[in-house]
Amino acid sequence: MLTALEGAVVAAFGVASLVKLTTDEPDGMVQAVTMAVTVLALSVLPLAAARGLWLRRRWSRGPSMIVQLIALPTGYQMAQNGGVWTAGGIVIALTGVAVLGCLVNPTATEALGIGPRDA
């Protein structure tokens, strides 16, 4: 569920960026559109991984781990900026650690069909 929430937040940021393009005039229109479309494209990975995890698909663990490994330095950098960014950064980093912990948990790896099997 946390991976799905991460993907939803990234997608919402991309949609909000596109909506902002219609209400504000950015300094560079091409750059702003490219950023919004890129963010929307980046939301596909955690959303697809979350769906795969929900359906217990073996392939979904890798993409979800990649998202979490990206979340750790992102959260750290955000936390360095102070104010509300610190809180956001801490939430992102802690979410990344929590999901990584869940993904390497023996119960989860067994449910996904990863790891040793009894003969």
C-alpha cells in the first residue's frame, strides 16, 4: 500500500504541475511541460510495482526496491532544506526504510516466491 501511495503522490504532483501550467505562465514553457510529463511518467514505476506486489508477482519486488532506494537520498536532501521540507523529507525517507524492510522480510519474499524452498 505504501508503494501505491508513493506512486499516487508522484502522479498527483505531475497533474498539479500540468494544472499549474494552465493558471500560471512559467518562465520556460517547454521546460515546465517536460518536467510535468516526466514526473507523470515516473509515477508509472511505483504504481506498476504496487499492483504487482498486490497480486504477489515476483517481478514487482525489484522495481519497488528501486523506488525506495531513490526515496532515501531524496528524503535526505529534502530534510536539509528546513521548514516543511524537513518534515516531508523525513516522511519520504522513513517510508523508504519501512517499505525496504517489508520487501526483504522473509514472509514477503516467500509470498512473492523468492528465496529458498523446502523440497
